[in-house]
Amino acid sequence: MMRRTTRAGWRWFRFITTHSPSRFAITVFAALVLVTTALLSLPIASADRKVTPLTDALFTAMSTICVTGLSSVDMGTHWSHFGQAVIYVGVNIGGMGALTLASMLGMVVSKRMGLRAKLMAAGDSNPLRAHGGSVNESQAVRLGEVGQLLRTVAISTVLIEAVVGLLIYPSVLAKYGWLEALWVSPMYAAMAFTNTGFTLNDGGIAVFQNDYAFMTVIMLAVIVGSVGFPVIFALSRHLFHPKKAHFFRPSTWSLHVKLTLITSGLLLVGGAAAFLVLEYDNPHTFGSMHFGDSLFQALFLSAMTRSGGFAVVDMGELYGSGTVVGSMLMFVGGGSASTAGGIKVTTLAVLALAVWSEAQGRQSVQVFGRRIPSDVQRVAVAVLAWGATIVALSTVVIAQITHAPIAQVMFDVISAFGTVGLTSGLTETLPDSALWVMAVTIFMGRVGTVTLAAAVAATSKSQLYALPVERPIVG
């Protein structure tokens, strides 16, 4: 009987891990969350050496592995050095992506990658590969380049975090002793590049708000982490192989790189301008600052709402208009296959281009001399629909549980879905039942709406016939 149960369990495990990369992604992320929850529940993980309540431990673990940054406890005082170390390792694992890490470990063990491992890693960098069959050759990462991409992920993570840690060390050293600075600097570097936004020091990032060198480095690290590993890979390939392509010639970049960088830049500048205009007379945010300070903090806030999660101004003190702008930026998020969340900037770009092409009466969506196929447009619409549905349902449920103002609830729910980590102050006061809903929202936002859709659609059967066409009235 035991042997039969073992065999059934093994067959189930093989089905999950080999038949659907999307289901495997969900399984791996869930397993990592459970392991991190167990570690954070240990007495040694808390500063007072007491067992952290299960809800708080699980919510922190979910926020860690999903690189979100929301917390139900005081992150600067609750955790011991062991707990902080667990969180540090967890955000790096979550930032790189569970499938990417698994594929890299497979490369280390076997010294090579099999086709299935490449497909899984490619699914992590481009979910369309997981369920859409063959993809266009203009994609940012081809199947044969997955191994190079994984090396880029590992090298860029270690290198960028090391550089960021060294650059901010003098600023941290000015506030803390040299030994504590050696602990705080790598923490901030990891939280910035992985777009997590946890502040594990007493006082948080507000301690450094007047140190523009520190704040600039943190902001740049967040931006680099949010553009996505395929973009970093493509740009690094051009930079270190000048004979193949010129780094400073955007015409040689892939369409994915162009759309990601252009849309990210427009959102960064546009978001900063919106915050500056809407909050310039708010005495609780920018109203008490000089123009130069307001300009910098508006730019910093625009970058953080895209998934960075660090906050100098009190998000609960924003005007209603500023809260709406912040919510919109958080919902969009960063680049595909990045440490950021949201529906992704390329999704927004594809949808905007589709609307523009429809307004011009074009038969297809075209940009930069390339045509975007219809399946990419359908996935973009599906991602938007899934994201809006998740946010709406979570907002309704939490609002019903807490009876809190709907603006506060929606802001924190979108922050959870976009794995941003900014809060209006509501999350820390939520009851356990609402925290569970937020945890599920975080998980669905990080795993990705495309991955969830692909996991559901993995069992769908191909249809070898077409039904008659009938056009309903739309609009």
C-alpha cells in the first residue's frame, strides 16, 4: 500500500513538473513560500526570540519570495539577524525567479541544459513560450540563448548588487557603525535591485532622505531591476560584442527592448510630472519642500510606484488625485521577466499601439517597422482582464472584511498585486482574514497573470473546426 501511494505521488510530481512549466512555476513558488514561512516561524528568527504568529510569518514569506515589500510587522525591529538573512536570501531567489534559479542549479549539476530545462527557463523569461507554441524570431531571447540569459541573470544580480552596496556604503557608514554598515548596505542593495522595498534598519529609508547620492543610487538600482533580465541580456550582449551590433544604435535593438525602455521612460517622466503638479501644494508631501527637493522626490516616487516600494513621503497623505496616479503606475509595473510586478510595460505598450492602429483603421499593429502578431495582442488583453479582475475581487473582499475607506483598500491591493510594497498604512492594521486575501493577491501578482492563464489553459484541447461567424454589437 505504501509503495503504491509513493508511486502515485511520484507520478503526480512528474506530471506537475514536466507537463506544464506554468504549473511548475506555481508549485515552486508555493514551496519556497512554505519553506520561508517555516524559517521565519522559528524563535531564532525574531528579535525577542518568540515564535512569530503563523499569519505574520506567512505574509512576510509571501512578500519576500514575491519581492513585494508589504509587511504586517515592523520590519526594522521585529526580525533578528537570522530572520533578516532569511529575508535577504528569499528576495534574491524571488527576484531571479524560481524557474531561473532551478535551471541555473541544473546547469551547475549537469554542466549542460536539456531541452525541457531550456523550455522552462524560456517560459520564465517569456510566458508565451509556455503555451503559445513557436514564437516570433523578434523575441528578446531565443531558445538557444536561454543558457546565456541564465548566466546574465546570475552575473548581473551579483554584480549589480555588489556595486550598489559599495556605492551606498559611505552613506550608510555615516549613519551607522562600520560593522552594522556592512550588514545594512547589502540589504538595501538587494531590496533595491529586486524591487522589494523592505527597509530592515530602524527608521527606514527616511534616515537617508536628504542624502541625494544614496537616494540616486537606490533609484537607479530599482530602475535597472525593473526593466527585466531579457533587456539587460540584450543590452549587455550589444555592449560586450561591439562587432555584432552597436550599443548606442537603438535601431539594432529588438522590439521588446525598444518598447520596454521607451514605455518605462515615458512612465517615469510622466509619473514624476503628474506627482509634481498634483502634490506641489500638499503640506504633507511636497508642499513643504524647496522646488529642487520636490522635483527629485517626485522622480523618486514615480520610480518607486512602478515597483520599487521605498517611500519617503507618507503615501496615506497623498491627495486623492495623487493616490490615483500612484495606483495606475503600480498597476502597470515594470518590464517583463523583471523583478517588478504589475501587468508590465510591454502589455501597456501593445494595448496602446492596438488602440492607435484601430483608430487609424490599420489591419495590423505596426511599430518600428515590425508587426505585432494577434496572439500577442490577445495575451495583452487577457493580462489586463486578469489583473483588473484580481484587483477588483480582492478590493471588494478586503473592503467587506475591514469596512475601511475604499481608496485605502484599493491602493494597498494594487500595491500587493503589482508587488510594489507601498502602503497607505492599512496593511499593518489588517485582521488575519484580510492578510490571507492580500497574500493570495501578492502570489497571483508575482506568479503572473499570463502564467496563471497558461496553467489553466494547459489542459485545453485543440479545436480542428471553426464555427460560423456572427458579430455582436460592441461599444
